[in-house]
Amino acid sequence: MSESSVPYSDSRMSSQSDCNGDSGFNSVAPAYAEIIVVRHGETLWNADGRIQGHLDVELNEVGRQQAAAVADRLSKESKISAVYSSDLKRALETAQIIASSCGVPEVIQDPELRERHLGDLQGLVIAEASKLKSKAYQVFISPRRDQEIPGGGESRDQLHLRCTSSLQRIGSKHKGERVIVVTHGGVLRALHKRAAPKGQRQGKILNTSVNIFHLSDGEEWNIRTWGDVSHLSETGFLKTAFGGDGTSG
């Protein structure tokens, strides 16, 4: 899969109307919510390969340019009812830039949308983590989903429960509407697993990639677009997709 591929793009959003235009244009069916999940813009720690987790790192200049690019794209698409975000700075700043472009007056912060807490690994360069915190690193790379990372870290199951529950609540509140959620790479992996449990390949989750989910009344999730970074043709992006959860795709 290439960095800009969109394997679920059979239902790409229209770019013909203003974000705050006629709510009837390209409207969402009342049986489901359309949730546009965006990974935050690039940070210096992303570029350095340093694990962020819950540590509160700001966007770098490239990240702000990426946020402006995705905001411009989304502002030209159909009406957005609300913008939600993780409360960590890198996501919140991205969300604020998007909300401003789309004419949404405020960003609703939700700590349940935070990146996975990676305990003793947070703040370490990934290349050094196995030597400096070997026990935590072994838990991190283990296929087991129920192991918590030493130092207050979460298990994959804990991350999955909190972020999928958050998205389901958002979907239930916004049936028949289109909303934006700005979050993190580890969260997006968990959301993908919830929507596609049989293991379709996720690929790399690039900064400010656009990923569109449809959440229905019966708690059925479908992925309509995945990994779209067509808006980054001028700003560029980290091809490794290194994320705050310590993954690189």
C-alpha cells in the first residue's frame, strides 16, 4: 500500500459544498453518523522517532502546515456538525485549526481519545527503548493484548475499550450528521480493529490522514475511506508515519 492509498474510497466525501453550506446537500442518512477521524499533525518528536504516548507535545511547523491543509480540504466539503478532539496539544491544536476553517465555534475535548499510555517508554527514542527499558519494551512488542506496560501504561485492550466507547458515544449523539474527530495513531489502529476485526491491512497512519467511519444504530461500524492524505501534496509528510504510540506503520 502506498502512503496515500485509500482502500475504502468507494464513498469519498464530496468536495462541492462549503463546510457550513446547505445541510441537505450530500447529507448523511439518518440511520448512521459519518465520523471523519483525523490523525494530528506532525510533531518534533514524531520526526525524531521519540515515543509520546500521554506526554503533551506540540505540533512543529510542518504539523501546523499539515493541519492547515486538511482544514482547507474539509472546509470545502459538506456540513460539519461538531469537532471533537483528544485533549493533548498535538491533537487539540490540529482540531482548532480545522474547526476555525469549518466555522465550528468550539472543539469538544475528550480525554478518552488520547493516545495509548506507554508507561516507562514515554519520552524515549524508539531505537533505544529496548535497551533502556527492556521489560516495558517486551510488553510493548508482545502480541498479548491484556498486558499493561510498566510505569502506568495501558494494555491494548484498555486502549481499545476506551476509544471505541468514546467513538460509539459520539456516533450515537450525531446520527444523520457528519462530525470530525482528531486523535492519534494508536487510537486509529484500535478503531480500525473495531470496524474491520477480520484484519484487513491498515498500512501506515500518516499525520493528518483522513479516515471516514459510518456508525449505525445497531453499533455496526464501516470504514468508507482510510489513510487519505491527498491534501498533503505540497506540505509533505513523514513516510515512516512514526507515531506517539511508538509504531511506524
